[in-house]
Amino acid sequence: MKIAFVGKGGSGKTTLSSLFIRHLAANEAPVVAVDADINQHLGAALGLPDAEAAALPAMGAHLPLIKEYLRGSNPRIVSADTMIKTTPPGDGSRLLRVREENPVYEACARTVRLDDGDIRLMATGPFTESDLGVSCYHSKVGAVELCLNHLVDGPDEYVVVDMTAGSDSFASGLFTRFDMTFLVAEPTRKGVSVYRQYKEYARDFGVALKVVGNKVQGQDDLDFLRAEVGEDLLVTVGHSDWVRAMEKGRPPRFDLLEAENRMSLQALQDAADDSYTARDWERYTRQMVHFHLRNAESWGNAKTGADLAAQVDPDFVLTESLSAVQPA
């Protein structure tokens, strides 16, 4: 299943996504983690030294390879150059699977060894000096969207994406790619403002959204969040000596995380698992096509010089059954 962590900058979404990834690894679940934030901190939060975190390969830098691999033998895609971030798979496309080896993982993913198991970590890549003034961050996140469009996953597999702050994911169809979106909110007016905006934008797309209250210090904070977000409030997280040690670069073993925080992480996993069982694969594919056609008309056709609507395979539906089919 695919899970996103979103929230206001500084809300703690990277910290919570890293804790959730550690929790899944402790439960022996296969995990692909993706740092899709403009500020690349997930690697460090997972314990990588600064030099190793900075050396993670950038997905955006490998976009030609990603496109060529995913294109496969799909006759509707005349060349990899005509693929854009929303290009959907069709007959002949290569699909990504959580538990496999493929050229995309080989180029873009690195194994991170945690206390209780290994996970794969990929990163969009940070803004560079050459990007300043000439490109937007959505061009980098586009590699993530393209991969998620071509990723077929099962109920016991997890793709966890630490998203860019705020509501930037609504600049594309990326926000519809997840079975569960966890919005991390502090108990402040600014903390819940992103929630309201996200809730409004996602309302017509069937997005499963739950709020994780962070930095909650007492009953007044809890009452505030309950009043502001209602039933969308799933769990709250308070002060953690374990997290403080982690932020200093000296994390204890994960099994020493406070019991109440371990329970909160399990509640997140339970909510994600329940959401996956309700996935409508036809709607999931239909939304993919919807945003591809919108992007094609808005800018894609002009940029590529091709009719990108022709890339849509009307008979193709991404389904869990395809996870057992190995790519050619």
C-alpha cells in the first residue's frame, strides 16, 4: 500500500514518517521509502550519516532511465521522450514491484539498515544551484509520480512517501496515488490550516485522510485538535526522549521508543491496512488517466509535440494481480 505523510513545514512529518518506517521494519514488512520533500531530511532521520544522506542518488537525475524502463514495449508510447510525470501504464509497460530488483531501484534506491531490518530509500534530490530561478520542484517530484503510477503493490507491502510541505502535491495528481494520507498537525491555528486546505482540495477525489496530532502537551492541546479536525484526528504524539536523542544523532534501539508512541504507530499501520482493503483499482486507474489528460492538454502536448491522450490504454486497469507478473 502507498502512504503519504504531509503537513506544514516544521510540523514533524519527516520525524513521524521515519518513526513509521522503523515501526514497519520492526514488524518485518517490506518497505520502499521515498523522500519527496524539497528539504531532504528523511535519510538523516533514518540514521544515515550526513555524508551518506547527501550522497543518495537523485531520482530526477535518472528520469531518462526511469522513463525508458517503464515504457517497456508499450506501443502507445512512441518514445521515452514523450513520457511526462502523469503518463499511465498500459499493455506492454513495465511495472515496479516493492519486492524485486530492477534497473530503477538499482539506479535510485539505496538499502538502509535499521535496528530490525532493511528498507529501500529513494530521494527526489534537493534543489541545486543550477535549478535556482529556472525550474520548480515539481519537475523533480514528477519522477516520484511516474514511478507510483507504474507501481503495483500488495496489502503486506508498504511505500511510504515523505511529501513536500504544505499542499504542493495538488499541483499534480500525486495526491490521489495514496491509500492513506497522514497529515501531521501541531495544535495551533497554523498547524491545522494546512489540514483545512488539504481536506478541501481532496474532497472530490476520495482521498483517505487522517490527522496525526504532533507536539501535543496536554488536554488543552488535545481538545483544540478535536475541535478543529473532528473525527479525522487519529492519534496524537507528545514529547519523546527517544526522538530527542535521534535528532541529536544518537538514537537508542527502536524497541526503547516509548510504549504510548509505539501504540500510536501501530494505530497508523492499522488505519493504512484498513484503507488498502477499500482500494478501488478501477477508480485508481481512472484518476491516473484523468490527471494525465489534464496535464497533456495544459502543457504536455505542447512540450513534447505529441498527442499524449493517445498514450492512454482504455482497456488497462492496474490491479494487484499484476504484482505476480514479472517484467520482460
